[in-house]
Amino acid sequence: MRGYIFVVFAFVFAPILASFVFSFNSDRFPSLPLGHFTLKWYETIFSDPDVWDAFRVSLTVSISVGVLSTVIGFCTAYTDFRYRFFGKNVYLALALLPPTIPLVIMGLAMLALLSRIGLSGAVHSIIVSHVVLCSPFAMAIVRLRLA
């Protein structure tokens, strides 16, 4: 069993380790034997303003989605846990629906909806799409914790 686990971990982490090693190679493309050690590629990336803009957008989206998904997940889980009301099964089915839809179909549906209202490609649309996909998972975790 330990050998099997080692093989699985090696299969998963070998490409990451190879990419890390080749990132210090002076050659433009990954090749063996390795060229000399360089930090040129890291200097190129860190001096590119587009990389920093992408990092800023990623940070904004991740923090926003984390906070919003947690708040929405808590509210839906607390409502489910605390109250009895008509249509509760429908409410839960709709709240937990996004993870059951394949991501490609969900992404295309979001793109169609958000482009129709003029938000396609905006940071707000990325946040909305990710919140729709992440809040059911937050709801499930909070619901388990409440139970």
C-alpha cells in the first residue's frame, strides 16, 4: 500500500517538480541537459506590469468570493437549520443545485446570462460566477457544523 501511495504522489508531483527545476534553466525551452542556473525568467515575470494587474484582480476576486460565499452559505445553512417553512425542500434543492451541474454548462450559462445584461468580462461577473459555484459548498460545511 505504501508503494502504491508513493507512486501516486510521484505521478502527481513529478510535473510540478520538473517545472520548478526547469524554471531556473537558462534555455528558453525545457531541455536536457540543463543550461546554466538563472533567475532571468523570474525577473521577467516580476517586472511585467500585466502580471501584477492579474495578481491584483485574482486577489480581489478571491477575497470577495471567500467573504460573499461564506456569508451566503451561512445564511442559507442557518435558515435551513433553524426554521421550518413551506417549500423548504425546494429551497434546499435550489441552494445545492450549482455543484450538480457540469462546470462547462454552468460556465456557458453564466457567460450567456452575464453577456446579455452587459457584464461579460467584468470583474463583477467573475465574482458573481464564482460565488454561485462556491456558496453551496460553504452552505454544506456550515450546515454540518451547525448540526
